Amino acid sequence: MCKGLAALPATCLRSAKDIKHKIGFLLQKPEIQQHQTVVKNNNEKATVANRIDPEEVKKWGESLESLVSHEVGLMTFETFLRTEFSQENLEFWMACEDYKRNTPPEKLATKAREIFDMFVEVESPKEVNLDSTTKEETRRNLASINPTNFEEAQRKIFLLMEKDSYRRFIKSKLFLNILQQPEKRNICGIMKRGRRNAPDWPPSWINGH
């Protein structure tokens, strides 16, 4: 894994249901197609930004690890990726985190197969950009089920996001609009608001339902 990933706080991905609720706050409409529709006007920009500590937001721009280590940073990044219709890499990374951290031993085999069939298999519904060697290595790993089955594939996707989508994110209007707000933010407000009107993401299978 990339340095520091193993130390990410468990609360970051303690359940897919929590993430679904929190992403719902930022995603006003599931069919968002442009950054302007994610944050439609200055009032909406302030509503999001005023609930996040500015020092934390600055860290989001320093590294992808800092971004995904922060719950609101994680969902903000996912929101950005959805505007580009390119969220499958992050969804895979999150599914792997959930698999390692939250999946009971008796459900590992089922969850592993679901993740593989959804993201890794050739022509899968949300196939991520992995080389053939890594795909085959991951396939072989499923013969001996354990929480590290997807570790190498997850590491490579993280590096890919770090070099590609993360760089676009830190230059995006979505991130810059939040970064430029000087007020003190309060994440608790996002937690509360996120319980309403959340889109059906992540898919229920990530949480084992």
C-alpha cells in the first residue's frame, strides 16, 4: 500500500451507509453533469464550505492521502469525479477499504467475488484501469480469501488517481471554491444534512446487503 494508507482512520469508511448519507449532502441531484450544477450558486458554495475547517481543506490540496483520510474530503472528491463520470476508480478503492476493514470473515468470499466481478473482470460494469498482470494476480488471490486480496490492485488504482484525477480535482472550481472560503467550518452540519435526499450510492452490495 502507499505510505500512510494503512493508518487511515477507520471512521473514514466505517460503513457504506454513512458515506452514502454524507455524499448526499453534496450531491443535490444524482444526474449532475457539470461542476456548476454541483454548486449552483454562491449561496450553495458557502453552505458547503462553511461547514469544513479551512486548515483541513488546505491539506486536501497537499496529497491524495490527506484528501481521502478526511470524510468530507473523500465525499467531495467523489462528487467531483461524478461530474466527470469517472468515479469508478474511487468506488473501487472505497470498496477495497470496506472489504479490508468492515467485512466479517464469513462474508469475505462473497464480497471478494462481487468486487472482482464489478471492477476487475474484463468488461465488468465498472472496470478499472488495471494491467493484465495485476488482474490475473488478483484473480489468483481469490483462491485464498483474506482481507488483503485486493491490496496490490488497490495500490495501483490509488497511484493512478494520484497522478490523474486528483490533479484535476485540486484545480477544479469545486475544490477552489471551498478552499477560498475564510470562515470556520463545522462538519457536523454536513453529517446532519446528509441524512436527507441521499442518492443510492454506493451500491448496497458494498455494505453486504
